[in-house]
Amino acid sequence: MTDHIEDSFIKKKNRGGRPPNSIWKDINKGEAVGSGKFAASCKYCKNTWSRGEVSKLEEHLSNHCSDAPAAVVRRYMTKVMERQDKSKSSKKRKYSEGQSNMDDYHDSTELNEQRCTRINRALVKFFIACRIAFRVVEHLFFINFIKKLNAGYNTPTREVLVNQLLERELAQVNFKVNSELEKKMNLTLGLLN
């Protein structure tokens, strides 16, 4: 009897492993669907995912969930931005914004990551502002056109364009808007009837 009590105490005490991510305070964790992956549903808008990846869940709360409290949106917006900043700061050689390098003037076989990021951001803005279907990015004529501009640039897939690049750009825009709004005082919302 005492062995059973001691065993259960040891199991509870020595759980080990990585602590659960803070996202699970705002997202309902469902059944396990893989190693460390779970089905998930949003506590605020009830959106569901069959495989809840933490980065996607954070992007949902920061950019898409209209029912989430403002503090939650800001917290996850900050996390998304920090994740982007962390990936930017891990570069071997850093360039200041707007600084030119040799790749800007020559058609090279390989572009540095910062240049690809700038091109990708411009590409996302172009697709959104002109209301162009994302499937165009995989069209042979579009790819050939881009290769003529710079052979070293590889166009992203439609999935990368929509799921990663668009989400990053959306997070940056939302972060800038919220930063500007926090600086303002006495804002009035006009309501149309």
C-alpha cells in the first residue's frame, strides 16, 4: 500500500520535460495528435485546429481573434514580433535598413536572407493591395518574370505566402497601428447609421 502511494507521489513530483507553453491559458488543449502536438480550440471565438502549432495559435490571437481581450491581443502581438526580431537578429552579418550591398546591383545566384525578406514583404504587399489571387505566385509565367528580374530570388509557395509571410506582415501592421494608437489621447470613434 505504501509503495503505491510513494510511486504515485514520485510520478507527480518527477514529471520532467518542457513546461507547457503559456498559450494554453488562452487556448483549450484537446487530444494529443503527435509528439507534443494537440488539437486546440480558442477560448474566445471557439475556432478549432486539428493540430495546434504554438506559432499559428499565437498568430490567431494576435491578428484574427476578434473576441480576445485587448491585453491578450497585445501579449501575443508582442510574442509574434519578438519571434520575428529573434529570427532577424540571428543573421551572421547585419545591415542597417536601406544600406546597399553588392547584391543590390548584380544578378547573383544567391541572395542574402535580408534581401529575400525585403522582397517577400514587398511581394505580400503587392498581392494584397492589388487583390491578386495567391495562386498566381506558383504560375509559370509569374515565376519566369521574377527570374528575369533577379535569378537569385526563389518565389515562395502559395502556402508560405499565405501562412507565413502574410501573417508576419499582418502582425507588423497591427503592432504599428496599436503602437500609434497608444500614443494618442482623446480618440473619438465615429459611428455611421
